[in-house]
Amino acid sequence: MPKVFSYRGKSLEELKKISIEEFSRLLPSRDRRKLKRGLTIQEKKLLENIKKNPSKFHKTHVRSMIIFPEMVGTKIGIYLGGGPKGQEGARWNTVTMTPDMVGHRLGDFAITTKRVKHSSPGLGATRGSKHIPLQ
């Protein structure tokens, strides 16, 4: 039997019917406080664009936005920041919103740091590295 989604005892259909104020009562205190203060201009614009055209791909820099039930099923490009020195241009992480993501933040699904891979020391690293052959 497949697992049925529910968030704080409410199904996805019930969540989509309620207003943002009622949805905020189901969230943890940090998120309630953010919604009580109101959405930023960028967050409002993104939410309006998603409501207008949910099938379109949307890019955003707003990593701190809470994922609302209306966003489920859309594809969003979340900004990761510019690449390391020498690599110009921004990186975007494409994420398809699922019901399990409701209540989280967009930045939770687009990790900005990469795994560190250490190798042998480079030229002029330390005095101890002069005895290691470079080639």
C-alpha cells in the first residue's frame, strides 16, 4: 500500500485549499514568524509566477523562501552562486517540488558547498613539501 502524504494531519488537497495565514499556523515558530512579517517582493513575485504558469520552469535567487502547497509539481531553478575563481557564470540547481518538501525552504534542496577533495601539495605549499616529487 503506497504511503499517503500528510502534513500535520492534513492532506495535500486540504493544504492547497487553505490560505497562507492558516498554513502558517501549521508551521514551526521560525516559519510562522517569517510569514507573520510578510513575504518579500521577490517571494511574492515568484509565488504569483508559479500560480500563473505552474508548468513553466522558474529560476529564483530566493533561497530562504518557504515551500507552499501551491508550489508542488513545479520545476524551480534554485541559485547556487557563482563558480570558483576562474569559472564565470552562475550555477542553478533544478528541483521538482514534491509534497514531502512542503514547509521546508528552497535552499535546503540546493547545497552550495562541494565535497573537499585533497590531493598532493602544490608548488610552494610548505618547506616540507619540497621533498615530494611534483611529476
